[in-house]
Amino acid sequence: MKTLITGGTVVNATGRGAADVLVDGEQIVALLAPGSTILGHDLAGHVDKVVDATGKYVVPGGIDAHTHMEMPFGGTSASDTFETGTTAAAWGGTTTIVDFVVQYAGERPLEQYAAWHEKAAGHCAVDYGFHQILSDVQDSSLHAMDELVAEGVTSFKLFMAYKGVFLSDDGQIVTAMQKAADNGSMIMMHAENGSVIDLLVQQSLGRGDTDPVFHGLTRPWQAEAEATHRAIMLADLTGAPLYVVHVSAKQAAEQIALARDRGQNVFGETCPQYLYLSLEEQLGAPGFEGAKWVCSTPLRSRAEGHQDHMWRSLRTNDLQLVSTDHCPFCMTQKEMGRGDFSKIPNGIGSVEHRMDLLYQGVVTGQISLERWVEITSTTPARMFGMHGRKGVLAPGADADVVVYDPRGHTSIGLGKTHHMNMDYSAWEGFEVDGHVDVVLSRGEVLVEDGQFHGRPGHGRYVKRGLSQYLI
Ligand code: URP
Ligand code: ZN
Ligand code: ZN
């Protein structure tokens, strides 16, 4: 099957230009000057399908490097399955996700890795890779880290919070970091000081402060900044590359910037919720409404300027990319925490909206068009060992392509664009200038003319290499 995408402006992280994209089978085979011919014949006559991208941007498919499909968490499970979550991702122009295999204390990492393959295989509409969460780092975990790297799982998430669930102590963190320094893998860190948070939570509940807003007030920026600093120091001690997930506090981003200025291999991701939403407006909504936006790290105060600082950090490359931390729960699940915010399942869903929400940053002048492509696709590919195949429009790359209409419009909300398995939208009422028009994954059309043409099982496991982003 040959497809020609004509008339558009091809945008890579390195620049833009008018070009036609020729796809043969699963790969891009050429970027051609517009109107190129073969032996005097129009190319369109030599292909099976023509996609007219006139007046539109043609960009690499989005890569969401932080999702939690079907994740068992807080006594329930994230409401998107691999099928529903990856279908929603495709609708929004994301053609690859990297999901987290979960290993709780007492479980065996390799068994959990096999279990996640069982959950995902045959169900995904887009390609998928895995990171691995390690909860109690034992000798067996270190051995598993080597085996997992050989399997294409080249990044390991550790937690400095959630005692008794995920938390690793500093000694365990250093042990895992030593292994990562040795085998070349990346340590991903949930950087919040769990002991301090647990104390503040107990004090808050003891005072009768049980509403969702206290989830944010008991996870102050100091707890994030301190843990981020500590993680950076432990990474420096061991030589391991460090990737700090879901950065929301200005002061945490500043710690990452300082480490990078020193030349350390430290990276940070933020998420759409930390760019747009706030503690005052969403988490502090009246009654139990704020439960919709309970996630960790929490939404931060707009008055303190965290959101502006996240955009700035993306411009200056102090933060390198934007993932969603897609971990959706229905309100029926969030109800578990009515009267006790600490029991609200942590997480919100955005996998469908990341490309649109970030494009809005182009519209408002926060980031350039090329930076949009870089932080949503090219850098995730490089950071997590997929570059060349993913994250770029170039001959030899997978034909994961999005035709994006800058003159289109997207109204986000239930009954509108929403395809995630949630009974509410954390983004209800958001209006975005721009629209995902056509989505191709490895040459197959997934979305076109407002219709979904994909199928569960199209998505394949991506065996990742080591990070291509290290200094
Ligand atoms: O609230 C969140 N972020 N839920 C998902 C788990 C995590 O820590 O990433
Ligand atoms: Zn986390
Ligand atoms: Zn997460």
C-alpha cells in the first residue's frame, strides 16, 4: 500500500517546509518537493491513496511517554483499558504510548512484565512500549533490570512517596541507580517526600480538613522540590541518568535546571494539567468536585506562578517534554474518597488531548511550532530509545503521521471529542484552535474524516533501545 500526503507543510523538530510525504507499506520512503513527478507522470497516479494536506501541518505522530492503562491503584484500577486508552490516543494524534508495568512490593518484576504483555497484546490501536515500576529494590530486582533492558524496557520508575505501596528508601534508590549507571538504563523518579506528606495528611484529616483541595495543600511544593533535589544528588553520586516525572512545582523545575547547568544527565517532564489547571480553580472547586483533578504531584497555585514557569521551562529546555501521566478514574471511583481526600484514586485522563492542548501553546505564543513537535514526539523518542523509527518524518522512519489543521477547532468534553473511558472530562469546556485531521500509524489510516478506522491489535510492542538523549 502506497500513500502520498500532498500539499502540506512538513514540520520536524529541526524545521518546516513544503513537502509531499511518500509512504510505502509501514514506512516513509521519501520527502519530495511538492508536485514531484516520476518520468513525467504525476506521483498521485502511482499510489493507492492520496491524503490532501493543503494548508495543513504534517507532523510525526505524538508519543506519550507516560500512561497507566488498566493500572491497579488505590484499591481500584485506572478506567481505560489498553484498547480504550490507545483508541482515544489515536483520536488525539498520539501513535505511540509508553506505559508502566507495575511491580508492587513482594511481586516479581519479570512476572509483572509478562502480565503487562498479556494485558496489552492484541488490544492496542497504536504502538506501545513499557517502562517498569520497581517498588522494593532487592537483589532479584537488579538482575531483572538487566533482563528487562534486553527486552527493550530501558527505564525504571522509582517512588519517593506512597509508603507501603511504592516507596523505595534512599538506600534502595541508590542500589537501583548503581545498576542503571552500569547497564545504561534511565531512572525515572516520582519525586515527592512521602514521609512529610503522610504526616501532613494525618494532621489535615485530624483537623477535619477532608475535601479534595487538601490533597494539594498536604503535598506542598517544598515536598516536591526537596525530593527532586535529593534524587538529583543520589543520581550524581551514582552516575545514573535521571528523568523526573510529572514536574509541577516551579522550585522542582529549578532544581532540574541547576543540575543540567552543571552538566548532569537530569531531565524533566511536565504534563498538560500543570500547564493549564490550578489548585485554586480546579482542585479547590466547591464540595467534592475537586476530586476530578486529584493527581500527584498535585495541581499547583496559579498565584505562585507554577504554570507560567512550566511553559517557560519548556521554552528553555529546562524541561524536555510533555507526557500526560494518563491515569483515568471515573467519578464513581473517585467517590471512594468522599470525606477523606487521601482515599481518592490519584490520576486524571488526558491521553486524547495532549497534542491539541500543546498546540494551543503555539497559538498563544508560548512555544514554536517546531518545539511543539519536539516536546510531544521527537524528544520522547530520543529520551526513550526510539529515535529513527519514531518521532521524525524522514525516509526509513515508521509512517506515524498526523495531518494537523491549524484552521480547525476542537471543543473538548463529554459528548464532543471525548473517547476515553471516563464519566467526566478533566478538560470539559476547553476550546482549542487546531484539529487532528488524519492519523496514520505505520502507514495504516487510523483517523480520517472524523471517523475511526483503526482496530485493536494493530498496535505493536516497541522494543526500545537505551536513551539517545544523554549528554
Ligand atoms: O496521580 C498520579 N500521577 N497517578 C499515577 C501514578 C503516578 O504517580 O504517576
Ligand atoms: Zn508518579
Ligand atoms: Zn504516572
